[in-house]
Amino acid sequence: MNLRDLEYVVAVADYRHFGRAAAACNVSQPTLSGQILKLEAELGLRLFDREGRGARVSARASTVVAQARATLAAAAGVTAAADAARDPFAGELRLGIITTVAPYLLPIALPGLAQALPHTPLYLVQDLTDRLLARLRDGGLDGAVIATDPRDARLVSIDLYDEPFFLVFSGHPRRRGRASIGVEEIDPSTLLLLAEGHCLRDQALALCNAAERTALGADVRGTSLETLRHLASAGQGATLAPLLAYADWRRSGRIAGLRIVGDGASRLVRLIFKRGSPREAALEALAASLRSTAGAVLANCLRETERDLKGV
């Protein structure tokens, strides 16, 4: 057994087709099939149920395929660690970022990151928190930008910025003399929520002290903040938006919003990475750039939104 054999196994598991897996591995289909047959004989276990050239992982082989993935990731990690030990700023930096941050932070942050890390191209992955944490722990990512505490002593956490929440609804924001709303004033039955798995959903429910069954979001669930934006602008309810998202949305002129005040009315966005990471210096530079850019933009957005809401 060698790493190449494991690459073949993972490729067939991913493509579910021997021919496509062979093409992805740059070998002939007979070569790939022959090596997998030899590996199955060595292991004494059928890895795939075959249907012509199609294939699916057999019921008893899922753990073997998972271990093959982990082994390949570990082998890649050895090479990456050696490269990073020579120069932590050289080579691609794999960064995960949650879906409620990425569309609003990246457009303002990428120019600064290009200057701060000129020799460190970013490979960006947008996903839910739990999936990003899994990829980080498995070595598939170097770092991740999330908005919850991972509560894992094996991870380093660097605070980036604290982002206030706004209650967003349909209308034109011209409520003179009022720019905020207390947590206790929010009616949870009007809330539009993100689908399960989004940390912002949990934060919205916790903020309003709302049982899921009392929230409109239990029946109307958005797959993205942009979906909730359009639902709110159409008068279907209200939703919770972090400041960077709200500042972007209000340019449309079809929504209104009030800053939420009270306990839990903001979220702490942070960068996390494995303790002892060979890319630590590059990740710290990335954090410093994100903190500087986001801090300035957030302060400006807050001034603009409060001035607009007060009708000044």
C-alpha cells in the first residue's frame, strides 16, 4: 500500500466512477482499477460496489475511505509544514470564512490583505462554522474567520472586531430621533431566521430569548442573509443583520433598520487556527490587516447609519 493507492481510493469515492477518477488521477482506467483490486485483496475488504464503471463506497468501507483521506491530508501537511518552516509567508494560505461574514468583509478587506501579504495568495472557502472547524482540525484549512467561540484549547483565537446587530425590516429609515431598539422590544414572532447550522440563527434566538417554536423563522428559513434581506424588504417579517451587511443593504433604499441595544446585541468576529501552526506568522499578519480594515469601516458605517436613521 502507498499514497498513490490511497489517492485512487479517494478519487473513486469522490467521483463514483472509475473512468472519471482515473482521468482526475492522470492514469488509465485499467491501471486505477487494477491497483484498487490489489488493495482490496491486501485489505481483505471490498471497498466499492461496482456498477459498470460506476462505483459507490461499500457499506463496510466508509471508515477505510475516511482514514485514506486523513492519511493523504497528513502527508500533505508534512510538505506544507516543511515549506512553512522555511518561510511562513510563502505559498497559498487556506482561509475559511463563514457565510454571514464573507460577502461583506472580503470586498473591503482583500485590497489591504494583498498589500499585507504580497507573497501569500489566499485560497478562500465559504461555509458554515461546524464544517470550517472540521476542515481546520483535519488540516484542510490553515485558519478560519468565525463569529463564535470554538471552545477548543488546541486552537488559537485572535479577536478581529465586535460587530453590532441591527433589526431590519421593510420601509425607509427616516425615524427622526430614534436610531435604536431595545432587545426587550423585539417581537420574536416576526423574526425571519437563517436555516439551522448558521451561528447567526442561534444568536438571533438567544438575543431575543425566543423559543424556536415562537419565531416565524421556524416556518420561513433563509439559506442566506441575502434571502432574508429580500423577504424583509417584501414585508414578510424582520431579520437580524450584522452591521457590515446592514450597511451594504441600506444602499438599496428598500429596507429600514434600527440598531439593537442590550445584552448580546453584537457578535465578536475572530480568526482561529491550530496552536503551533507553521503559518502562524502569516496568520497573525492577516489578522492585523483584517482588524485594521474592518475597524475603520465599521466605525464609518456606524456613523453613517446612525446619522441616516436620525434624519440628520
